[in-house]
Amino acid sequence: MSATRYPKPPVLTRPELLPLKDLDWDDFEAFCCELLNLSQSGFTFVNFGKRGDAQQGIDLLGKDEDGTCWVAQCKRVSEFTANHAKEALKATVFTANRYLLLISDEARANVRNVILAAPDWELWDVRDISRRVRELPFYKSNRLIEQYFGTKWREDFLGSQGPSALFSPKEYFARQLDSNRLFHHAWDCVGREDLLDRLDSLLDQSHDSGVIWGRGGIGKTKLLYEWSRRVAERDANMPLFFIDPQRPLKEAAFQELPPGPCVLVLDDAHLGGSVDSLLSMLRKHPGVRVLLSCRPESRPALRSCLSRANFDRWKTLELEVPPLSRADSLSLAQQGLGEQWRHLAEKLTSVSADSPLTMVLGARLVSKHGADPRLLSNHEEFKHQLIERFEEILHGTVSPGIARRSQAVNAPRGCSPWHPA
């Protein structure tokens, strides 16, 4: 009996080259800058001035920690000739250790010969650039192609099936670092050095999971932000990502994870979503260390989730985020109030009910609107922020001194401005 024959699947070849010529000049330069930052470990590249400046023949400047200097020219052109290459070399008078020429065109042999004859120069044409993008870790290339070429190119060029499920700290905290907002995380961190030191154990073999807990508004998210900055500064080889607790996740989302060790953070794990499903998927990636944050009442449930996913209880770091000391509270209040209102720090501390969040919001209202700290509980903007962004706080989880939501909403309206004598 003859074997059953099945039709061959169609051959679907992914695009080999990125459409660099379709980018605007500014976008091409920004793309090149980001690609260099992602691909050249240890270097930080920035734009060297802007169009119209005397740039000494370069567009991008990159420096390593040891002072090594690389520079780059970015040429978004329809056609790049050998004469163009000679002109680029002649125009470059900036002194550097290495020179890069990135072009949107496919280089002909005579163009490559010009660059090969120039000491310390390297050419990246559209073919080189496309290959280097593909060689990036998937979580890096996925974002890069999505940002500059869109969803369809991300799917066709990389084979990615959906938007990124993992957020870098910069992406995750982008809105919360705007110091013009009423509430933000741009303040200096105070009183948490011991907790930051203990979180560092997730970077070695001491722990493979962690749970930090504390009441709403105590500073869990701020702690996670500060630790993510610390990780970036101290261990460039340990990628750290945040997950949106409200976004549904599928197994395919984790194809972005790097092959080696990394840390995955789920803030506000008590807000919902299937933590069990998430942890079971992560357990298939043995290099992943997971860090969860929650309110105290959710801690036992999260410990059970970790246990069901076969995370070793003895290798699970558990940290409680306590109230700030009186001295640290005063320091935070003074920072938020600024020099003009610094004298109100004691008063603000006494009415903030041991809540850093309440203190920061109160400091902003006092410094911006001259509100009397004693009347903050009746201030409309103060209540609106608490209700809209931190609902769990208004359910009595901040501290015994914070009113429940029903009390806050029904509190007397209006706030008389307070003017110092």
C-alpha cells in the first residue's frame, strides 16, 4: 500500500530588506541611533546636534564606559555612489576611535571599496542594517520594527504575531515620570535602601521569585521603579521587564523573552488576571525570575500560586514595605513642597496618615495651590486623584487615617486657600 502523500505547504519568504528609503530623514537617523544603542553593548549613542548645526561631519556620537568614542553618519538617500562615500569621508573631521556610515541604499562594490580603504571606517548598508536587526534579541527587534515601520512590517519581517507583552521600565513608567503631573515617580527615593539591597538577591542564584507586599499608597510601585533603575545601572546583562496586570497573555507573548536570565515584574498582582496561568507559562523559561507586588491580604494567595507553579518556597524572597520613618517622611515632604513651602513639612507629615502617596499628592497641592495641609481631605483635586488612580486606597487600605471611598466622596466640598501669615 503506497504511503499517503500530502501537499507541500506554500513557501512564504519574509522580506529580506527593511524599507529604509521610506522613512523621513529624521526618522531614519532616529532609527539608526536606536539600532546602535540596542546592538552595541556598553555604548550610548546620542544625536550630535541637529540639522543646521556645525556637526563636523557626523550625526551620532557614541561613547563606551572606558571613554572609547564611535561616531556615525546617517545617509537616507535613494542612491548612494562612490563619490558620495568619498564626500562623506572628506566631511568628517571629528576625532574618534571608530567611524560608521549607515546608508538606506544597497551598497555597490565600488562604494564598499572606498570605505574598506579608509582606516577605522565601517559601512552598514540596508542589507547590513536589516541583518543586524534580525540578530537582535527578539524583545528588542520587536519594539524597534513596531515603532518605525508599524504592525504589518513587524509581522512580516520578524514573524511576530502580536504587540509586545513585555514593557521596559522606561516604557512602563513613561507617564509616571512626567514631573508636571500631579502624581509622578520623579521624586528622589528616601528610606528604602535596605529593601533595594534585598531585592538585589534576585539578580544572582539566591532567589528565583519574590513577593513584596504593603498597603495601598505605601510606595510599592516607587520601590519597583527605583530597583529597575538600579538593575539597569549595575547589571546590563540582566534584562528586566514589566507586565501589564490587566492585559491578557498568551504563551506566544513570551517568545520575546531572552534565552538567558531575566527578571519579570508584575506590579499590583492583586488587581486580577490569571496569575496561575502566567506563572505556569513562565516556569517553562527556567532563566526567568519573577517579582510580584500586592496588598497584604493577597500575599497568601500569591504564595500558593508560586507553589502550584513549582517555584521553590525556600528560594522565594518575601518583603514587606513598611511605613517610612518620621525622618524619612519629613525628607519626602520637604522634597515635595520645595523651598518656598518647606516650613510646612511638619504639618503635612502629621496629616498624611503615614502614606507616602498621600504626602506627595498633598505636597503638590500645597506648593501649586497654596492649600492648607489640614484641609487636604476636602480638596476636590486631591479626592479626584485618589478616587480615579488609587481606588484601593480609598477603600481603607492606605492607613487608618484615610477615609473610605464613600466618606471621601461625600466629604464637604471645597477647600479654602491657606495663606501663611
